[in-house]
Amino acid sequence: MATAYWDREEGGAPPAVATSFWKAGHTPTLIAAFLYFDLAFMVWVLLGPLAPMISKTLMLTPAEKGLMVATPTLAGALLRVFNGLLVDRIGPKRSGAISQIIVIVGLFSAWAMGVNSFGGTLMLGVILGFAGASFAIALPLASRWYPPEHQGKAMGLAGMGNSGTVLASLFAPMLAKAFGWNAVLGLACIPLSIVFAAYMVMAKDAPNPPAPKKLIDYFQPLGNADAWWLMAFYAVTFGGFVGLAASLPIYFTDQFGLTPIVAGYCTAGCVFAGSLVRPLGGALADRIGGVKTLTMVYIVAALALAGVAFATTLVGALGCFVLAMLALGTGNGSVFQLVPQRFQSEIGVMTGLVGMAGGIGGFYLASSLGIAKQLTGSFSSGFLIFAGFAVIAVLSLTLVKARWRATWTSGARI
């Protein structure tokens, strides 16, 4: 049976470093974390692929469309803090079970009663936020089984569950055309229930979890500047990824007149690129350091998003989006190569706090694109502003990297 990594606070001698990633932790739990995360992300962004049809039915303005697809992102961001606390209190497996039940029941209720107003879409968005908050559960569930030298790969593989956004983009528009967009809410409960059953069988909490703390102790990392830096960096990488995943169906239909199904295909291609490279980003950060990886990520993302702002053809915009998603996906894995090195004993709450910041970044991008479209008739200013945030992130990394390398003592590359 695999054993979890050695914790200095537990005492005793450290074990020998595992030579193989697959022997270093608990593979069934890693798979369960990925499946849970994957399906949770699928439904988290479900309103994005359905937005063209929902907005037509409910006659929503561009700003309302932007807010509708951004609400699950904001709700997920805020709930990630709660889930981070819950993980450290009752363990990640039970926390994940509770969250999955809430999402399944909420979607089933929305399907049964129907969603008939803009306010109803916002209420549904809050329920879907519980799916987005899975981030703060799935990653600690996997991470606690692995030693520092394998954190980038473990967090990357579990985090690759953000590929669930591809499933939403591919299948939600087709199912909506065949059965109506409200029926998609009920149909989503089927794979969610299957994964829930698999999760309960496969997932297992790592031994020797951190001892429970007082509630106020969980927020002590916020007194450290490094926590705020990591939150800010993830707000750009993950915020860009999830904000684009939620907004691209609207962008492609409004900007180029694509049908919802074709827009879903284009979105799926972009999102798949960003999801595929997340574990590669973690592995690359393990090899050359998270700071070097993130520096390259932000430069490429800034250039690609600026390119989108000036793109006049579908091919040009699609190419820039793929490049941006590749960079942002790599950055997601890179940030979470750094988090456990600095905050190993607070990994649950830090995953929630950093994840919250990422969700807020996504909320900003998705909502600002709708506002930019309504106020100026173009999405360009929204993309340019977010590209500016990537440039600021590069400059910030330059300020902190020397201190991080001098003071962090995990032994892994920074």
C-alpha cells in the first residue's frame, strides 16, 4: 500500500525519495480526484455553451449574458475558501462527497422546475459554483499523497480535470439542439452520478493529515505576502483560462455569427489545448522552476490576448486563443508547483484561497467582456486590459523571485 509523504510536523525520519511517480502516492485516489474534477468543471461552465440559446429565449443583453456566465465563476471562487476549510476539518473525501450531492440535486431541481428568468440563471449559477469549488477539494485529495518532488506532476494530473470544460463545449450545444437547453441540466446528472459512485469507491484520504486548527489559524497565510502573490498570479493564469472557457461561445456567435454548435467546437479546441498542457506545466516547473515557467507563460499570454483584440478573421482569432490557452494552462500547473513548497502545512486552505483568486479573475474577464461589448460594440478592450494584467504579473515575478529562491526550503526548484 502506498504511503503519504513525510510531514516534518509528525516527526520521525524522512522516507527515501521515491524513484517512480506512480509508486510515490495512491493512484486510485489520483484517478478519482481527476474524474471528480473533470465532471465538476464540465457543469461549472455549462452556462457558457448554452448561453447563445438561453439568451435568445430570455432576451438577455450583452452585459446580462456576460454576468450570467460569470456568476458560476464568482460563486465557485468564494466557495473554494469554504471548501478549503472543510477539507482541513473533515478531510477531502467527505468534503467532495457533500459538494457532488449539492450539485446533482441542484441541477436536477433546475431541470424539473425550469429556468425562466435572468434571475433564475443567476441562482443556477450559484449552484454550479459548488462544482467550481471542487478545485479546493480534488487537488488536496491528490496532493497529500505525494512528496515535494512530485507535487507538480500530481497537482497537474489532478488539475487536468479542467478538461471537463471541453465536454461541456462539445456536447451541451448538440444536446440542447436535440432536446432543448433546459433538458441538458437534467442529462448532466447522469454522468455526475456515475462519477460520484466511482469516487466513493476509489478515493481515500491520505494518512497523517494536518491536525485540526482553530478557525482563525486557517487565515494566517493571509498575513504572509507570498500568499497574496500566489493568489495574484493564479488570478491571471486560471482566471484567463476559465474566463475564456465561459465566454468563447458568446464571442464566436456574436463576433463571427457562428451557430452555437460550431462555436462549441471552436471553444472545445481552445479549452482542450489549455487543459492538455496543465500537467506538462507542472512537470516543466518541477524541472526548470515555477518562476521561469510562469515568466514565459505570462509573456506568451499577453501577446496572444493582444492579438485577439486586433484579430479580424476567425482563423486569426482562433489561433490566438489556442496560443493563449496553451500558455494559461501551462501557468495553472506552474503556480501549483509553487504553492505546496511554500505552504505545505496549510495546503487545504491555500488551495482554496489561491483557487478563489483564480475564480475572481475568471469572473472579471467573463463579465468585463460582456460590458465591453455593450458599451463599445467590441470585445477588444476587455482582452487588452487582461493582456495588461499578464504584463504586470511578469514584472511582479521579477520583484519576488530572488527572495523566494533565498528563503524557501522545500528543496524543489523554484
